[in-house]
Amino acid sequence: MALQLTQEEAHEFLDSRPGWMMLTTFDRNGYPHTVPIGYFRLGDEIYMGCRDATQKTRNIERNPRVSVLIESGSTMADLKGLMLQGDADVVRDDAERLRLGREAARQRGIPEAEWPTEVRPGSAYIRVRPVRSISWDNAKGAG
């Protein structure tokens, strides 16, 4: 039986970067739109860098409810995952985008001298504020 992750384990799992996160938004017809996207965590919030004016940013502006999912493992016995449901918004403020770009570089281990000093034209960040967490760790239930 799979057991849930504690909040600390969920944060560690997010920070371990097990792969791309899947972001699900809803298009204008109400259909799910799921895409892989890179991410990083600050506190309980998830941030994803992207190009602005894409389908995902338009969907979020129309309906801020989103779901994100990360999963790891290669067999049922070691499957681990975390799904967060929450409210998203698109960050376009230049100062905030620069701060987030520098934080993303720091978390990726890029030397400070190489951190961005200006925002990339046409870029944005998606911020997700989780309201619900669903997780599983099949390895916890083994044994």
C-alpha cells in the first residue's frame, strides 16, 4: 500500500528535480491542456519559466485553477509522485521576473557571476499557489 509524503518529504522531492513537471491548465472549451515544464520551488509556491502569450498563459488568465504533477520510479514498487492543485497567475513585472530568474539560476547551481542581470524579452513566470496536495510513495508501503 502506498503511503503519502509528509510536507517535508514533498518539498525534498520537489527540490530533488526528479524530472520535468507536468502542468495542466484548461483551454477555452474546458478541455485539459497538459505540458511538461521546468520548475523550482520557493516556500510552498511553484514557479515555472516560460514564454509569455502561450496557450498555457492564456488558459491561466481565463481560469487560474491548475494541477501540477511530478513522478519518479521505474517500477510499481518504487513509484513516487506528487500532484498539487492550486491557483496560478502569470508574473510579468520586470523586477519580479529578474528576481525569479536569479533565484532559478541560484537553485540550478549557476555561479553568481553568471546570473541574469536583465529580463529576457517575451518571458514570463507562472506562479502556482497550492491549495491541495495528493502524493504517493510505494516504497514507503513496502516492507
